[in-house]
Amino acid sequence: MELWERFSSRAKQSILMAHDEALRDGAIAISTEHLLLGLARLRDGVAARILLGLNLDLDIDQLRAELRPEAQADTQEDNTSAEVAFTLAAQRVLRRSYNEARQLDDFQIGTEHILIGMLLEGNTPAAELLCGRGADLEAVSAALAEQGPGIA
């Protein structure tokens, strides 16, 4: 089974929103910053609910402003292609999200798994922003445990 098929519909939506963010920036690749923006834009996803529950401001314009210098590091001025790859860090985040879902015996990869994968990857501007605002792995895992099982 292909990895894309394992993502829940909301997780797929968040990745498509990340793609939109990358195109908006003229980026040649979807970065972890774009993945975070995609999670933040999808307000009905488990990841966004967790972040809001941790009092993280998900104002998309503010997040864009804070993440934009990092996200624009890999840009091309004339990138209008619908084909956008993933950075190596973003690829690792998605693999980690798959591994996290498997470890939790979840068939589908949800937005919460992407969020956890992002934090497990660490050392990225997106993870640093999250941790700097109190949404570290421990806080996110505790909030997820409080929510119980669900579809992201």
C-alpha cells in the first residue's frame, strides 16, 4: 500500500494546504514550515485542536510572517508548477508520522501523527516555533492522550 493511501482525509487536506503554502511562497519544495501552516489552516484537524488547547495562537498570517524567512530559503522566482517536492526534513516528518501511527496501532496517519512527526524530527524552524510556544513533544503527547482516539 502506498504511503499516501494511509493518510486520513484531513491529513491529506493539510498536506494539500502545505502544497498551497509552498506555491504561495514560490518554494521549490514543501518544507516542515509549510506542513505546519497546513496543519494550522485545517482547524478541524486533531493537530489544530491540540495546538489550540495548548493556547498556541494559530493566526495563519502571524505564523506565515514568523515562518516565511525560513520557508523562502529554497525558492525560485518563477515557480508556478503544480509539482512541488518535499524537503528531506519534510520527508522525514512524514515517515515519522507513519511510524508513529503504526506504533499507536492506528491504521491511518492523522494530523496528530504529522504534528508528532514534526516534533520528533526537531531542529527545524517549525519544531522550534512549536517548542518555543510550549507545544513540545511531551505537551502534545499529553494533550493527545486526553483527547483519546479519533480520526484526524
